[in-house]
Amino acid sequence: MRKDVAIGLPLLVLAIVVPFAWPTRYVVEEMTLFFIWAAVVTQWNLVFGVAGVFSLAQMAIFAIGGYVTGMLGLYLGWSLWLAMFAGGLAAVVFSALVGVACLRLRGAYVALLTLAITQTMYLLIITDTECFYMEGVTCRNFTGGTRGLTGYGDFGFHQLLPHKYAAFGDYFLALAVLCTATAFSVFIIRSPVGLAFKALRDNTVYAISRGIGRFKYQLLVFAASALFTGLAGAVYAGHFRVMGANTLYLSQTLFLLSMMIIGGVGQIWGPLLGAAALMLVDEALKEVVEWRLLGLGLMLVVFVVVWPKGLAGGVEAIARRWRRDSVRAFAAVRPEEVASAKE
Amino acid sequence: MNTAVQILVSGLTLGAMYAISTIGLSLAWGAVGVLNMAQGGFLVIGGYAAYAGATYLGLSAPLALALSALAGAAVGAATYFFVIRFMLDCDNFETNVIIATVGLALIFENVILQAFGAYPLRQPVRIEGGVNIAATYVPYESIAILAASVTAMMAVAWVLARTRMGRAIRAVSQNRAAALLMGVPVNTVYLQVLTISGVLAALSGVMLSTITTLAPTMGYDPMLKAFIVCVVAGLGNMYGALYAAFALGILEASVQFFLGVRFGFPAMLLLIILTLVWRPYGVFGRGVTQRF
Amino acid sequence: MRDDASTVLEVRGLVAGYQDHEVLRGMSLALGKGELVTLIGPNGHGKTTLLRCISGLVRPSGGEIRFGGESIVGRRANEIVARGVVHIPQGDLLFPEMTVADNLMMGAYLPSANAAAETRLKEVYELLPALQERRFQIASTLSGGERRMLAIGRGLMSGGQLLLVDEPSLGLAPIAIEHVYSVISSLRQRGWTILLVEENVNRIIDIADRVYLLDAGRIVWEGAPHTLFDHQELLEVYLGS
């Protein structure tokens, strides 16, 4: 736990300093998006890396958060601050339903079913052509259809903050979601629930004989992680002032999946590392954008085949070797002191 | 009466499309546990290979089909050599294969997109014409797909059940260590299965593209439907997959007719979830229910 | 240790293990043609690992294995069985969803064995008539004793000279164990060279030619089975009896 704080705190300070040090629109905008995706990936990592459920419904949960927030704002006139939490709760309910339907199945079946759920949501939204209300002479659909859902406003930072700092509002809101999401993730991984999952992975028979039921814990993590995923969706909707079916594109799901895989599945700091790496790579590939998919695909294949522990696993291995080397160097001088230092 | 025939005809057409997309996938997943997410890419590559053969090389239809089969075999074998081979001994084989083949799918899509462009093309390797059945126009292609899917499914089922190679494939899927002890070259079996699955997928891709169009992303939808067919039928059951494909096709056609086209897929999904809650290993599946 | 022309199997200085945990630490033994040799020793000390190394399921990290005068160390399992090493593994490892007959036919998978499959099948059914009665039954529905028989029959279908049998009495009722051992004795009479792993010393006293006692990945004693009882200290230390 102390180690987690030692890593997390400097990162947080850095994130707070960045917009004041580089207050350009570009930096603030990219970082906000980074916080949103990183928050989603930390929760996905809990579901896949810790609970061992290979779900591909993460973006569907995200979209539920965003769409419910937008719809409450648009149709019921709720403030987005209130709607945001309703969106998070809706995501939890949705996720629990998906969990009940899927979690009793084996690995690959879960992946396929959740992928199908995401795809169904996408299809239902883009084929939505019925008029729900009229805006002047234009017909608007309930879900916003292919144009996306708009007209529900934003979090109102432009009224609250001086013009120069208006963009900081969304920045810090997204950062707050990421921080709580990360704290939740650390908490789960270090808690008895996280240990129960580790026990299940290491020795299923023993864990079951100790009365550790996988389904109950999986459902718990699946539902709880949806809260932050939904909140991230809500922040996304409020930030861009439009919620569209593009969040449900397969390529978007795969982009976030790559963040998780390349960062390191099941590791606390993997998602952050992966999200940062992927956004940087994406930025670097802007020049050759027509080969973006190829680059993404190659990275996925190479990491899974060659380096399945991801960047976080790599960092840890280097750190361990460094520690061992320093112990060894020390031991070469005075072995007995190392022995006593260990105690 | 006319309505019923109409639904039946379009249901069978859809079902045949599902069945033909399912064969290669079902073989690789059911027999050796490789859930190949690049299967859609295999379909696309097969379709474009036939297109390129006919358009650029001026090949006749049978030769273009042969070229497509060759391309399918090549990508299938490449998938084994560059990806599957390295994962055979790892713990999370199932999920890692899914992730790695998703990566392959992206690579295939990107390469096809750059080589042929995003604009949908018309597949030149086709049978022209059609007939009217109960006021529904049925292209000869649909009938060909129906015949091909039934034949191919039965052929694959026969190979698995009756031949020495089929027995070896089943042995590897049931107990890899024991298969090794019997002298089965396990790695070669994986290569064989992926190559055959590539050929079947490529030929399916040519046939599918005759009734839709050729596009770099045309593989995803049939692949998703094929997954659903496999899940409903239960893994590794070829005849079950055939029944499931046609049943789902007829179901989708009815829902489209009575509720509207956009509810076809969601209705299928709902049915699948209910099916799996009732039978977690599929309607025709025979798996042992795990305790956890 | 034997070292003449009739040596079928020779293992010298074998080192093997899983990940960072070493199981065999310089194991050496040899089998002459037609011998029935038993390997005894406490659980978890490398008996099964040795058999898995010989049949190629586990790749040793050092040492030498010679079969029929040629080195087979590091070869793949499917190549080793083609040379005539038959491994009847612990826990049977049947193909659970295949019929008894299909399981047996898998034993004759190799081209050389496939050619002789008809006659071998007849011999196996003669030796193990219960299998013939149940030839259309799915393997997973067999009883424990029948499964063991099927595992043995399937191994015999491969043909060869050396039989590695891993704890054939494990988990069986006394009467079934009796049957298994009578089958093993008759296999020996048919000319097989047999390396047998067994926990129960009393079982092997009457049938084994020689016994190797294994402890912590090494051979610690070798001799005729009845002389084992002259070394009470060995029995006490290693078998806890």
C-alpha cells in the first residue's frame, strides 16, 4: 500500500502542475482525454486482469454512462453534475445485468457475448431513425442516432471559471475520476477480494474448499468497476457536449484493449502506463494515419506473443534486477550485514 | 401462406450465409481451441484474392477460386507460424489467442484497405441470375451458398469422424499430452487445422461477397454471426452448427419481418443469452458443467 | 550397471525440473533386453518426471538418454514413440470423448503401427477381453479398472520394445490391481522390456528382476527385489514403512 502511494502521489502532483506549466489548449485537451481513457482502462483491468473475466463490454458500459447522463440533461433538464452520478449508477445496473447473463460461462464465451452486446448497442443507436422530438424543422431521434446526442450542455465551467482557466474544469474533473478509479483499483487488488482472486488463480481447488466462490466476487467487481467506467463516460459526454455511437466502434474497444495489454494486464500501474504509451504512439503515428490499424495490430500481437506481462511487468523486472544487483554488490563486501539488514 | 414461404426463403438464405461463415471458425475453435478473431480477415482476403485474380490477372472463375483458396491457406499457415506456435504452452492460451488474433485482424484490415481502397467492389467471380420463389427473388448465388455450406459442413464432419487426420485432430483437442505419446505431431495438427480453416474461410468469403459487396470490413459481421452460431450449437459439433445456423437465419428473418429490420440482431442476442442460461455449453454441446 | 550389447535403455546423469524447481539431479540407470525393472521411492522425488523425460514429454536440462544405442534426449515425444518407446502415463490420459475402439486406434496412429493395427487389435482384445465387449462405449464412461486396461491396450497398439508404466495400481480396487499385474507379467513373457514405477513394494517382489530405489532425484540403491528386505534401513528411511 505504501509503495502504491509512493508511486501515485508524485504522478498526481505532476498531473496538477502540468496545466499550469503548459497551459496550451492542446496539452490540456489531450491530457483530459488521457485521464478519461486511463480511468476506463483501470476498471477494465480489474475485470480482466484481476477478476479474470475477459469482457469486451467495457465501452458499452462507458456509453451507458455517457448516454444516460446526456439524456437526463436533455430530456429532464437535470444538471449534468446530478446526471453524471445517475449515469454512473445506470452503468452499474447495466453491468450487473450483463454480469448475471455472462459470468457463469467460460472464458471465450464471455468475450463473444459481451462483444455481441456492444455491437447490438451500436446497431440499435445507428439504426435509430424514428422522430422522438422536433427541433425547429429537424427531426431528432431518442438516442441521437448517427449524428450523436447533443444539446444537453456541459458542466458549466465556462460560467464558473475565468475564461483563461475554463478548460481546467473538465481537466480536473477527469483527473478526479481517474484518481478515485485508481484508488478503487488499488484498494480492490490489495483487499481480501483481490487476494481471493489470486487464490482462485493459484489454486482453484484449495480456494473453493475454503469457500471462495468465484461467481459472487466476479459479479461484485464487474458491477462496482462499472461505476467509475460510467462516470468516465459521463465526463466524456459533458466534455465534448456530444455523445455518439463512435464510442462503440470496435476500433475504440480495441484501442483501449491495447492500452491494457501493452500496459500490463493485472498490474496496478499497467493501465496508466499503457494508456500513456498508446496515446503517445497514436500521436506519433498521426503522420502515417493510414497505417494506424496496422501499428495497433502489430503491437497487440508482439506484446501478447513476446511480452505478455506488458510494460508494467517490464518495469518491475528491471526494478527487481536492479535491487538484486545492488544487494549482490553489497553482499560481495559484507555478507553478514545484508543478512541482518534483511531482518 | 405466401408470407410464411417468404420468411422461410429469406431465412434459409440468411442461414446459409451463417453456415458458410461458420465452418472454418467452428473447426479451429471446436477442434483445437483457437478462437480466431482474424477469421473475418480470412473471409475478406479470400474475397479480394478472387477479385484480384479475375480482374488483374484475367483468371477464369475456377482459377480465381483456386487462387482464393491458396491465399486462405497462406494466411492460415502464417497465423500458425507467426502467432499460434508461440502460445501453445502458455497458461492463458484461450484469451491470449483471442487478443493476438484481434491484432492480426487489424493488420489484415489495414493492408486490404491500403491495397484495394475502402470503396465497396463488385465480386466478378459469381453465378449470374436467379429465380422467383413466392414473390421473393432468390439469386442463384444464394442457392449455391446453401448447397456449398451443407456439403462443406458434412465433409468436415466426415473428415473429423472417420479419417486418420480427423482422429488425430480430435485427440489433440481432448488430451494434448496423450496425443503426443501416441506419436501425433501436435504442432503439425495445429498447422493443418489453421490451414484448412483458412481455405474454407477464403472460399466462404468469395461466396459471401457475391451477395453483398467486397469491402475491407465485410468480414466482421459474418464472423460475429458465426461466433453466435458456434455458441448456440455448442463447440465442435458440426451438424449442430448447421441446424443452429438455419434456425437462427429463420428466426432473424421472422423478427425482421414482424418487428422491423433493426431488431433482427438484438432479438438473436436475447435468444442466445437465454439459451446459454439454460444450457451453458450450447444446445448440442456435451461439456461437463464446471463447479466454478 | 549393465553395459553390454543387450542394453535397451540407458540413462546417465539426467537433470530435469519444472521452472526453477529441480526434480532429477543426476539420475542414472540401465535396462537390459527383456528385463522388468521397478523404480520405487517416495512421492514427488522424480519417478514420473523420469518417465516423462524418457518419453519426451519433459525436456531434460542435462544428461543423456540412449535407447537402442542411440541418443533420444531432447527429441519430441512423437519421434520417440516412433522408435519404440511406449509410455502408459499416470492417470491414464485417455481421449475421454472417443469410443474405446477409437482410443485403441489412436494407439496405432503412427504409420508403422497402423499397418499392423488389425493383428495388434486382435491381440489386445485377446489379452483384455473386457475392451472388446465395450469397444463402442465412450471412454469417459468406463470404470477405473477398465480405463487402466484401455490405457495399457492403447499403449500396446503402438508396438515397440520398451514399456514405461507409471503406477498402474494407482486408485484401483485390490481385485483390479491383481488383474493389472497379471497383464504386466504376461506382457513380460511376450518379450517387452518394462520399466515400472510403483509405490507398493510388496507388489513387485515377485515379478521384478531388479529394483532401483530413488530419493531426491538420484538413484540411491540398486539390487534384486528380495534383497531389499535385507536392508531394513533403506526401507525405513525412504518408504517410511
